[in-house]
Amino acid sequence: MVKILKWNFIFLLIAVLVIELIFGGWLKNKKNFSYSLNRLGVIHGRQLIYDAKNIYGYPKQVVYTRDSFGFRGSLIFNNPQKIDILTVGGSTTDQRLINDGDTWQDVLQKKLQENGIKTCIANAGVDGHSTFGHIASFKEWWEKLPQLKPKVIIFYVGINDFLRNSVNPGFDENEKGAYAYIKRNSIIFNLLRLYRNNLNGTNYLGKNNKVIEKAANKVILDTLVLLQKPDLHIVDSIRKSKSFKSFLASYVKRIKILEQMALMMNATPIFVLQPTATLFYHSDTIIALKNVAMGLNGYEYTVLKNEMDSSIKAHTQFTIDLAKKGLFEQTDFYDLYHMLPSGSLKVGRYLSDSLVLKYPNILN
């Protein structure tokens, strides 16, 4: 009996190995497009539905769709050759909890068309991506699509690069290690994951959609009201440090690399400076958030981020500043960085107005 079990186990093991070698990704070319998207953490060929009641404050299901090339956008669905404007960024570009049709790209597209500019816009935002991830996306994603020939590439940048000197692990590049390697290549692992996800309601495009994930709770923005100009002692010491100057130099270098990569695609690069909910002004009162990042309050964070934004303005030709005060209200955000539909509407409208007024020739 033991001998029979032993041989059955051996045959089973051999069968598993054969199946893995034939159908898994172990021997496949690592230049495979889907493999590259998985490595970058790009959702592709899927439609997800989120229960966003906790974010919106009322029953709300958000439909989120990405085509097989990894893009959001109904007019360009599975047709990258139609893309006129490619929008690049992290989660604030991706907008996981904004419905298909309501993202700032959708608003921008509609407003440009109302101004007589027919254009198709693609959302290539990826959660967690910084400029490190954007550079990798050129090499492993967009440059692998010869039919992709955008006229304009909008980079929505800043937040994910804040004081960052290296890749964002698990985001700018996918997980490393033995477990991650198995996840990327094992056919059996991925079939089991697909089965589990189908039980949870995760579906590939074309199948019935179900609620697959509940959004996190809306962040209660803990405010610190400052009635006079805050003490900049901490910020000044950071700004004068060699490490901050080195960070800025590296950040500008990555921005210039992105600019050159866009130009190599014959696209005009436009850098959009991101707004946040870390600081607001009401009359003479400054309202700053506590503990935004690295022990900095909202005022300190904003001063340093402004240094980053100023560096972009100084070293690139085309910029649009959404970070300047007065454009957004605290109610446009559901956390420090991510917007509700009211915020996305304002972003899309402001970008449209800026493109039409500042850079009309770029879109022709």
C-alpha cells in the first residue's frame, strides 16, 4: 500500500512538472507583454467593481475597467492606435474609486471635444508608481506597443516621489523573491487564484460582474489650525541638507529622462503638479494636516513639495500647476491625496482650460 502511494505521488509530481513546463511561464520569453504588465503591477483585461459606500457615504458601486493593453478609457478600448493623449501617474491618475466615465481623463476628453478638439485619452495610471515606475513603464509597456503613437503625454507627478531615492517596492516593480517568482510563472497557482477570485466575484472581461472588494474607510482629515506663519526651522534644515539637494538633483534627472522618453515617441511631454489635501487657506488662517509624511505636518510637507514642483518648472518646457492654492476644497478629497468625483471634475476642467489657453498648438 505504501509503495502504491509512493508511486502515485511520483506520477503526480511528474504530471505537475510537465503541466507547469508546458503551460506555465517558466520557459517563456520574459519579454512577453502580459508578463511585463504583471511585473509592473498593471491590471489588464479585467473589469472590477468596488463597494465604495465607505468612501462616498451612501451606497455606491464603482465600475473600474482596464483593457487587455492595460489602459482605462472607453474611446480607446483595446485600440491603442487611437490614443492621442496618454496620461501617466500613480493612484491619483488611476483613480480606482472613480467610475468609468467620471475620471479626470474622461472630463478632460469631454471638455476638449466641447472646444472642438477631437481627442482620445488613455489612463495609464498605476497604483504606487513613482517616476521610477514611469521610466520602467516606457521600457516594458508603452515601447512594446508600436501602434501606440500619442501626440501628448501628461505626467501627473510629485506625491509618490516625495523624498524618494529608490523604487517603491511592490509598486514601481513587482514583488521579488521565490514566492513572487512562483506567482508570476506557475499555471497551477494562477488557476487556483482565478478560482478563488471567481468565488469572490473577480471576473475577466465579458463575464458577469460582482462586487469584489470593499473600499477602505474614508480618512478623517485630522486638522491642525495655525493662526500665524508656522515655524520653518525643521523645513529649512531639511532644505539646506546635502541629502535633500541630492534628492532634488536625482528627481530632476528622472523627470528629464521621462521628458526625453516622451520626445523619443514624438509626443509632447506635459508635467502636471499634483494637488493634495495637506494644506488649505481660509482667509488668514492656515489649515495644515498633522503627520502627513515622515513626521512632517501639512505645511512643512507642502513647502518641501513646492521645492520639487519648482524644480520641474525650472527644468521642463510645459507644466500645469494644480498644486497652487485656491483650486480645490478639502471636500474634494477622501484622503490626503485621492479625490472624489467633485475633485476629478475640477481637475479635468482645469486641465482642459490650461491646455486650450496655454498650449493650443500642442493639440492640433
